[in-house]
Amino acid sequence: MNQQELVSQVADATGLTKAAADKVVEATLAAIAKTLGAGGEARIHGFGTFYVADREARQGRNPRSGEAITIAASRAAKFQPAQALKDALND
């Protein structure tokens, strides 16, 4: 599913126009991104939790030359599904 398909499903489920549903989806994604950018987590009951994980710097290898390189520390968005979502996937 891409974003436009999500917008269509939201519009169908809520009776909103696609333009209004698009604003809702955009606002939801922006709120989650803003929260993660500030280092917080976004918990959505029955769906899961989006959170930020810190990755430490580490050694790697350049696949072409085999030369050792240092991979910089970074932050990554992660997702932990809720039990209800896990159950829905396995029923």
C-alpha cells in the first residue's frame, strides 16, 4: 500500500473527501515524524510504537576495495508492533 492508497481507504472509511483525508494522513505522519525528531516515541493503541534507536559508530568494510572504514553513529526510526497487530497478522 502506498500513501495514495492509504488516503483512499481513509476517505472511504470516514466519508471524507480524498483531499480532506490526504490532509489527515499528512498531518498524522508529520506529527509522528516531529515526535521522533525530538527523540520521543509515538504510541498508537492497538497498532504499535514508533521510536528512535541510537546506533553507535562501528567498523565496516568497503565492498569494492575491502578497505576498513568507520561507519558514523546515527539515529534510526524503529517500529514495535502491538500485540493486537501481531494477533491480527497471525489469525
